[in-house]
Amino acid sequence: MRISAKLRRFIWLLILFVWVALAAIFLVPQLALKFSRSTPLHVVDIASSNITNANPSKKPISPSPTENSSSSKPPTLVSGNAITPTTFTNKTIERNPIQKAFPSDFISANVKTQYGAKGDGVTDDTAAIQKALDEERDEEQDYFGKPKALYFPAGTYLISNTLTWKGCCMSWQGQGAEISIIKLKDKTKSFGDRNAPKPVIQTIDGNMSFRQNITDLTVDTGKNNPGAIGIDYISNNFGSLWNVSIRSGDGQGKVGLDMSRQWAGPCLIKNVQINGFDYGIVTKNLEYGPTFEEITLQQQKVAGILNDGNTLAIRKLQSKNSVPVIQNQAPAGMIIVVDGNFQGGAAKASAIENNGYLYARNINTSGYQSAIHHKETIVPGTSVSEYVSDKIYNLFDSPMQSLNLPIEETPVFEDKNLANWMAFSPQWYGETDSLKDALDSGKSTIYFPFGTYFSHDKKVFNVPASVQRIVGFSSILNGGGIVFRVEQNSDKPLIIEQFGYGVAVEHASPRTVVIKHGSYEYKDFPKSGKLFLEDVGISLRINYPHQVWARQLNVETLDAARTKIENKGGTLWILGLKTEGKGSVINTTKGGKTEVLGTLIYPVHDFTAQEKQEAAFISNNSSQSLIYSVSAYGEHKNYDIQVEETRNGVKRQLLSKDFPGRMPLFVGYK
């Protein structure tokens, strides 16, 4: 049979089409991988403890990271992505609304009863809430912290403009996430421009935004508000968001939690869920190292977290997204992330896109091409036991991996029966004897109605085993303050929380103690039980066999050069440590174990020649693993020695001049 010329041309074209298609399927991806992949700088092989250094000549960033370390302009926020996100739904991940109960006098400033907010989801409550925030707030800054607390009982508070306030030390207390809701009106004109984003709630900026607390509520940016930011948040030294939901009604909006202004942290973001927006969380600047734990991100359009230069300590991050979970954008940015579960994914995306420093441990992903994309390298594998993006430092032979100390969760206790609560109600300003009566009442919860209290001297009060919680609701104690002495043992932990300052704790029994939210003094004893710290300013002196777990710990020695933390034989685990001032950061001796997972050492002051010779971290026949950043602005504003380790009488030192300002991981143990 004779084939026509027209048919022959058709057959040849068909063969050519099939050949091109097969080449596109098999050849092009291989070429793309060949030219895009390179060997990661340092990958920890847990099984063999080998370190692969494929680029030993790589230049570190400046020891004083002032150039090219964080963008001089705001982080690049894009509104689209090559990865198509899933269809938005306003259903959140497994959060059961729990309505909390409080005594009627715990916070007198009730936005409904005192300021006229309706909370009915219909009335515009902007003016009423803003009046509550403005009252007695004349100063832009109040360094010494005149506190204020507002109570938002159950309801939906409709607003149409940004809620903000002057000064520090503002506490918002809701009745529960998904119970007390701040909701932006749908299609509010001033929130309609995504190129000029605007927050629903905004704290002050700067580095005196102390003790800003938002707890037990939801922020909803409504629908058709593409320029909305949920919360624009800065807190310094301590302050936190906890038990908070931030959501978009239709997935639109720029950022859920924006921490990109100067200067966010140290602070604690815990048990926070963010649903929708282009970005879930955005951070920027070199200072001051916020800490995140129990964070849930879902249905972001561009990325879950965008970091541009800061050092973030993150634990128990859960993500359900089809876009990258973390984008670490700036060369000096550092991400420390442990215990992550990243689901959803996209075949062309990695869960973590890193252009700076990255430490990752116990990360599981599904749906992504890989867990980590480090610079030009796609790191093989969708799960990570332990990964270090850059050089691992050591002075003696050590396992080239972190200590990975066992982690225990912070105990919680809230008595739902208000009959078991007892208030401390002094008879006059400065009277404290009635506190003993409250403690001895047999009640489980002793509370200080929000306010300012005074103690003429540092009076000691023994805490009986019947008391399980002492809560200040952001109160402060002036004068000598008070001391809670824990002598009686109990299998039930004692929780002391929400005191701005003025409280000391003497831990003189095996009973577990939890200290949260505020500035405290602490003293341990040979028989001290377990200690849990969250969002506190406190100096530590611990001894064998004391065990301590700290989340967001701020230690400052601005008055004199002295050691900030001493670990004499104990076990110390820290997620998020920030320090200021001279003197060693941690001195670990007598076989102690210390693990630091971020964030920032900030020497600040000029060191004398003698003071410069004291190392930031000291270990003597003990064990430590360290991950942190240093911000030192000036020739004499830093330690000469970063780490000093002694083993069997031999002393070795890691000098600051040999250190790039970011510690990806230091290991010093047998």
C-alpha cells in the first residue's frame, strides 16, 4: 500500500511530538536537578555521627552582623505563589472552645460593664474598646510599667478600625479562644489595600514595649479585607500571646501575626492558631529573639512563617499547608525548630526554605518534595532526625549532635469551680497579713485581683500543699515584695503566674514548681523538685540533681558583671534564652548538663579588658550543647571568648574572632 506524502509528514510529526514529550518527562527534570542541587554544608548523620563539610571555604557573616544580615527594607511580602494553595475553609484544626470562669473581681475593667461594649456581633464596639485602652494612658512610654488589664467576657466585639494604645504593660484577658472574639467588619474600606496593610490590634514599637499580654481570645479579620493584619505585636523582656486564635473569614489578609517592626522579643508565643492570610507569621530585624511553642498554621497562601534576620526558637509547630512552612530569608536569620509536623505540602516545594542558619530536629513532613531546601541545595528526605546547616563547633572530641535532653511539658492547672478560689484582699495599701489567711484557707487557687500592691519589707509566706495555683492577673508588688516559700511536698505542682514584678520563690521541697509570665527571684535548695519556667525574667542558681525546663527566659545583669545562670550538677533545658549585660551567661560545673536552643546574647555595655576575658559559656567537666546568636555593636561590647571548656584539667577556648556571630551548634560532652 502506498502512503501519501501528507500522511508520511503526519507520522513523522507524531513521532517527533512523542520524542519531545518523553524528553520533557525524563530528561529535563534530571538536568534541572543536576544544575540546582549541591551538597548541604553540614548534615548530621545521627546513625554514624559523621559531618560532611562540602564547602569549608565558605565565608561566615560578620561577627558584628550589621551588614547584609537583615534587609534594610520590610521583608518582601508577595501576594501570590507558584504553588496553588488549597481551597480556603474557615474550619480550624481540632480546637475545642472552652469557656473559662473567673471571679467577678479578678479584673475590674470589664469592657462590657465599665466601658459599654456590647459584644453582640452587630454593634460597632470600636469606640468603647478604644476608650478602655486610652483611659489613664497619657504617656507614649512608661519605662517602669504602669500596668493595665482589660477583661473581654464572652461575645463577638465588632470593630472597624485598629485598636492600639500608648505605653507598655497592657493585658487583654478573654474568656476563651473562640469564646471572646474581636472581629473586623466585613469589607472595611481602610483594610482593603493589600499594599498598605493595617492591623486589627497593634502594640507600641521600640524596645520598651514590656509585658504586653493577650490571652484567651480570637481575632477575626472578617471577609473582603485583603489588607488586614490580625495582630501587629511587639513585647520586650517578657510578654506573651497564649491561647489565641487569629483567623481570616475568607482566607484573605496580609499577615496573621506581624512581628516585623523594631524590635520584637524576647517574648513567648504559645498555643496560637493562625488560619488563612498570605503569611501566618512575619518576623524581621536582628533583635530580640522571640520564642514559639505549640503553634498551628493552616491555609496560608505564600508561607507559614517568613523570617528576615531574627533568631527564632520554635517547638511543636504544626502546619497544614500547600506552601512552605518556613522561609528563612536573610543570610543572618536563624531558625531553631524542633518537633515539627508539616502536612499537606506540594510536590514542587520544600517544607523549609532556608537562606540563613537553620537547626532542625525531629521534623516530619508529608506531601513536600523534601523537608529542607538550604540555599541552592534540596536536602534529600521528607523527615529529619537532626540537621545543622553550617559548621558544628567543638573544643574536644564530642558526639557531633545536640545533647537532645528529655523534654517535659509545663504542667497546667485551672480550677473550674470558683468556690475553690480565694482572693487576697488587703485591708489597706501595704497590709499583707491577710495573705496568710488566704493561703491557709484550703482553697486550690489564690488570686490577686488586678492592681498594684505594696509590702513594706520582704515578707515570707509558706505555701501549703493545698494551694495549687497563685495568680496575679498582671498585678505588681512594690516595696520589698513578697516571698512564697514552698516547704510542704505534694504530688500536685504549684503554679505561680502573672505577676509583673515583686514576687520571689524559695523552692525548699521536692514539689514541682511552675513560674510564668513576669519578673521573679528564685532560690533553689538541695531537695528542690522540678522547675518549669515560661516567659520570665529570672536569674538561676541550680544544683544537683535539680531539673529545669525553661521557655523564653530573659536574664539581665545591667548593674554589674556577674554570672547569669549557674548550673552545678543539675539538668537545664532552655528554649529561647535572651541575655543583656556583662558576666558569663551560663557556668556549668560538677557534671551538669545544659542545652540551649536559641536565641540571643546581647552584651550591650562596654567591657573592661578583664571583663572581656570571662567567657560567655563555661563548662568544667560537664556537658553542654548551644545554639544562639550574638548582637554586639562595638569593639568593646562583646566577650573575647565565646565558649570555654575544661576537661580533666585541660582548658580550651573558642574565641569571638573565630565565630561568625551565629552559633549553629556547639557541642561539648562525652
